[in-house]
Amino acid sequence: MKNRKLELTKDDLLFLDTLVDYRFDHVSEAKLKGKLQELGMGESLYNATRRKLLFSRFIGSVYGNLTIENKNFRPLEAEGDEEPGK
């Protein structure tokens, strides 16, 4: 089986960006879930995204806290940071 690179969706990137914004090694799942729901992510999408990122080892879970395991992703801000015409 070949090792394929996972394509991250905007929902995946929103999840990862929000987790990284806490600037700690970990954040409680309840706190992260609440923040993502404030940003418009529904419960079922949150659960599916969390599961996808856990199984692909972008995040880890320890005692109810989520951690970043793989920082090899392009943050959402990077898409809009380029100047027009370039």
C-alpha cells in the first residue's frame, strides 16, 4: 500500500488553526469544541473532523485534551496573505 498524502479541507484547517491558536501543548476538548461551535462548526462536523485528524495523526488525545502532533499543514491565513496580482 502506498503512503498517500492526506488532503486537508477548509474544515480540517479551521480545526487545526483553532487548536494551534491556543499556543499550548494541549487544550481541553470541551474548550476547543466550544470555540469551533462559535465559529459555526456543528457537532457532527466537529466529530467527523476530529476523528479524521486523530486517525491521520495530525492531532492526539490525552486525558480529554487535544494536542497537535503534526504541524505540517498550511494555515488558512496563508491563503489570503498573498498580495493581489502576484
